[in-house]
Amino acid sequence: MMLDSFKARMSRMGETQGISYLHNTDVAINATFKRDPAYREVIVTHMPSEIEFQKYDAKFIIDTRRAISGDEEVYKLQFRPHVKVPVGSYVDIPNDIGELERWLIILDDHQPQFPMYYILKCNWVLKWVYEGKVYKCECVQRTQSSYNSGLWTDHMFTRPENQTIMWLPTTHYTQTLSYNQRVLICDEGRKIPIAWELSKVLDTIPLGVTRLTFKQVQADMQEDCGKYGIANWCTNKDHTDAKNEVCKTCHLKEPEYIDAGFEVPEFELPRGKIVYNGKDTTLRVGGSSKTLTAMFWDSTKEEFVINKPFWNLSYLDNDNLLCSINISFNDTYWDISLADSCPDNITLKQLEFDDDIATPSKVDGCTITCLSDDKEMFKIHVAPADDNVYALKLRCLQLYNMVGKTITVSAKNAFEENVTELKMEVVS
């Protein structure tokens, strides 16, 4: 029996000490992965692998070192241990206000335990015609001068090297791009579009990404469609007037594109946000207060404004809900109760009021204690902010079994809408 127990334990932890160390590291990283300020829930799309809008946990890292060219910061994406994503995948990453921005994985850093990838932000939609069909693909555009001086020198002459480079995922659609393919790359509204010709194709270093080099050529006013930015697609052959005048009266409909990647998925803008003081969202047991201010969309949905919030504090151990409390207050009293989602074994200890803060508010500070089978399992102090009755000062009291747990703070407005939330880790 002892031998069987030993074998079972070793199979769980690893047959060697090294494997055991790796396993323990994986457990620690996975347990704290979402607590990192760099954490993002990203959406991965990779057509060749039929991965479509699949969600992953990742850390969005901006490397403080500079790129080789010295003109750009290095952006990386780290996934959970042993999670592999194909090079050439699109990654939709939420920015600071929750909008999804599309990036392209261009290189694998080949770290077996902690997968790390280099990424570039997509900044152009490339359009081209192949066998009468119109294709489009979100890609990364870089000028050739990002990689050299922008000048070409031989034994006799020095001349401008007017080139641009496109990075895009390798798919059976993007493989229709070949030498001498013409495209339009220019800002909207130009009377005379700027045309480019494909002069170099590289799709093996690394596999999964295609790098295209274009040289600038003269636009064909008879064939290029400046209205939709598509080379060799103008069907109006009557060019007795100036091209720009013809384009103004053109009734040509935009084509049905074949999407060589996938469209960015639909997303909903955050309806509110919680602003906090300090460099991160951690709460220290027995430490100082963290001031939280809830802001919601105004009626025009153009900016966030401060309104009276209704707070909810959900206390979790990983994804396991331990207790949940509703909190609101006005100038004179608190309204504190257990939420409907709170487990049945949780009771709320009688509230303890004190006036331990210097505040112009008439509302005293309040200690909230939740009991599980008559034992204290959650203990915090709340108070109005010094200068804003709608802001909440939250302090974790000295109850050390809270260390490692998470408090999810959510807020909704008076109409019980515009919910926003903030996750706060309790540390020692």
C-alpha cells in the first residue's frame, strides 16, 4: 500500500526532481496568472488551423529594450505554461478602454515552459485582385527604412530606396500574391493613387508568416480604382475627363471581398470603469485603504462621468465564490447586505461603525465581517472618500486567511445598468 501510494504521488508530481520542479512552477504560474497587471483575455484566429475567435489567457508585455533598428519598442505575448499558438495567428487584444486591437504573431521565442511570442500591430488592410476576385487581408506595414537607411548605394550612384514591407499570415488566399502583383497603398482622398508592385516574397523565415516587399510604381489611371483602393479593378473605361472627376460620379459598387484572414470580432465597449489609487490593484492585509471611484457612460456615450454607484464585493478563492456583499451609502447611512448569490452558510456579523477617518461626510466608517460556520472568513473596512461621497475607501483588516484570495469589486448605476468590475488580490 505504501509503495502504491508513493508511485501515485510520484506520477502526479513527476518522476524526477527536475520534472517535479517544473510541475510546481506551472502550478504557481497558473494560480497567479490573472493577477498580473499585464494580463489580458485575448482572442486568437488562425485560418490554416481552423482556429476562429478562440479565447486565451495571456500577458501583454512591452519590452523596455529597443528593437535592433532602435526605432520601435518590442511587443511580446506570453501564454500560460505549455500553451502553443501558431506563428501567423491574429491576436485581438483589448486596449486600456476595452477596444479590441488586432496584432499579428510574427515569431516564436521558443521557450518550452513559458511560451513567448513577438507581435506587431496590424495597421493596414491590403487589397488585391487575383483571377477576377478581390481579396483583402489585415496586415502589418513597415517602411523599408525601418530596416535600413532608406538609401541604396552602389559603386557609382546613391539613390532613394522607396520600398515598403507587408507582414501577413500565410494562408491559401495570401499565397495568391506573387511577383509583379500591383496594389494601391495610400491615404484616402488622393486624386492620383500611389501604386506599388510586389518585388520580393519570403514565406519560410519563419513559417506561418509571409513578408512582402513592394516597390513604388506609377499608377495606371485607366485600370486602378482609387475609390476603393484596388489596383487593376477600374471598370469605367471612359476617361475623357480627369480621373478624379470620373471617380466622383462613379457608381461602381464596392466588391464582395474574400477575407484572407478573418474580420475582427464584434465587441462591446465597456459601459463603465473603476478608477483606483496606487500602482496596482492589490489589497494588503492590515494595510492602507484603496480608494475606488466608479465612472459610467454619460447619456451621449462619449465620456465617463462620476455617478452614485451600487457596489458589490465578491470574495473568491480562484473561481469558488466564498461570499458576496451589496454596499451602498448616502450622506447619512449605509445599506449593507448579503447578495442573493452568496452561499447559504454565510452570515453577516453585526456591523461595527466608527469615525476613524477625517472626512467631511456624515457617514462613519464601517467594519464588515462575514462568518462561515461562526468563524470569521472575510473582514474589511469601508468608508466614504475624503473628497468624494461616491468613492469608496476599502481596507483589508488583519485576517490572514484572506491572503491569496481575490475580491472582485463591481459597480452599477442607479438604473442597475452599466456594470463594471475590478479584481483585487489580497496579499500579506
